[in-house]
Amino acid sequence: MAKWAIGLRLPGTTDLGIEEDFNKGAFLRTHMMRPTWHFVSPEDIRWIQSLTSPTVHSFNAYYYNRSGLDAELLSRSIKILHRMLEGKNFQTRKSIQVLLGKNKINATGERLTLILMFAELEALICSGPRMGKQFTYALLEERSHKSKALFPADPLGELARRYFTTRGPATAQDFMWWSGLKAKQVKEGMESLPGDFKKEVINGQEYILLPLGRKSSGKIQSSFLLPDYDEYGISYKNRDAYAQNDEESMRSLDPTFRHYLVINGRIGGKWKKIEFKGVRRAEACCMPGLGSRQEAAAGVAVKMYNSFHKT
């Protein structure tokens, strides 16, 4: 789903091509912000991590304590992780669990997840290339050269600028939800936005946006197979703008179709993945009452997905 989210935004790319770029380290995978998994460029990973990780550590503090992971144990764990991963010695979760166990650190279940997340938030580790279908971990210093890293003079302002440029119109509450930052930080970041950003009140709510300087020369893609947890919805605390209120019609659809289909910008049905002889394809079903043009748009969206998975 995460690869398909990239494919939607980069027409002409394929699942295989994005997988190859990921394995080469062209973009990285780590925990940051809320916390959740994110893809991030090697140039941006350090400054975003340094900005958002204190809030995530604060959020995780209860879970560290519940799992018996005190400061001494976490410090010892990341020293061991550094030694075991050094020299591009990529390791899977299972192999890390075994190696930590050999060093008398119990890393089962939630404890392993928290140890690895702590190391990510400390900018020690990030994704390595996949081994088959298994994700691996690598030292960040070996996947992202410090000499190429970006360090904005105003990180809060830079994150706010990127968010409202790519996701506006959006509210301050949306930005706070998406970034995981505290209200004071959100306010400071928004105060640093350049003057070409505008405020507009819609239905009594203030939105921030960057007006388009010129009309887009390309056709707006408004119908597509929405990946789970995609930024199209997850970027916003309030998702009424694209949500479909006809719950009864949605419940009438085949329950095997579990993912949302977007038609003309709003949820208009569902879709599902099908694998046959190693080939991945999609099928979609529209909500009752949609017109022929909307159903045709759903067919185009399915073709896009199928083309993305061509080998």
C-alpha cells in the first residue's frame, strides 16, 4: 500500500522500480512524528527526526516504562545495535531479537518494537534493503551521508511550509495531528509561513493554503484506488471533505472489498487486491446510484493500479 501511494503520485513508476529504489536507499523508512511509519528522503531524515522525536519519546514514555525499558537498558541496547549493524551488516527483526537475547536483553513482543523505535528516534537506525519479504535495519550513518543532509535554519517553519504547500487548504488542528507537534510548536511554525500563504474561512473554520500562481497544465487526477492510511486522508484530523456519509450504501457493498475507492475526490466505493499466478491486480465496486462516467472513472483507476504492478 505504501509503494502504491508513491505510484499514485509518480505516474509511470512501477512496484518493482520503487522496490529497487527503496533497497538502494533512495528513500528510507522509519518511525517519526505521530509516531508511525514514514517514507522520508535521506536528506531530510535527520532534521525532521530531531524536530519531532522528543514529542514521540514523550508519547512512548508510558510504554517504555510498562515494558521495563529504563534509560540504562535502552542505552545499552542501542550500543549493541550499533555494533551488530556496523559495516552494512543489515539485520531483520528476528535476527536482532536473537542477537539482543545473546546479550541478555529480552526483546520479545512489544519490547523489541520499542527498542527499535527508540533507536530510530535517536537517529541511529533506519531501513535497510529488504531480504525477500522481510524488512531489515541499517545504521542511518551508512544509509544517509551527513554531508548531503539538509539542516533548515527554521525547522518548524520549514515543516509547516511543506505541509501547507502540499496539503492545503488545511487547519492548524490538521497540522498538529499530522506532525504530532505540540500546540506551541505548531503556532510558531505557522507564524513563520511566507506571506504568499493565505487564510480563508470555510464553514466557520479557518484554513491555510498556498494559492496556485497559475493553472495546472495537467489533468487533475480525482478518481483512484486509495491506499490504506494514505496521506489523502491521514494528513487531516477532520476528513469530512472526502468522507462518504451514505453508510448504508457502503455497507451494501461486497465485504471482501476492503479498501476505499475515490471517485471525483470523494469516497465512492471500495476495491480489493487479487493475486493470480504471482500477478497482482485490482477489482473495484462502486456505490449504488453512480453514473456511467463515474463508473468509467473507476475502471481507469483500476487500470492504473494494474499497470503499476506489471512486471
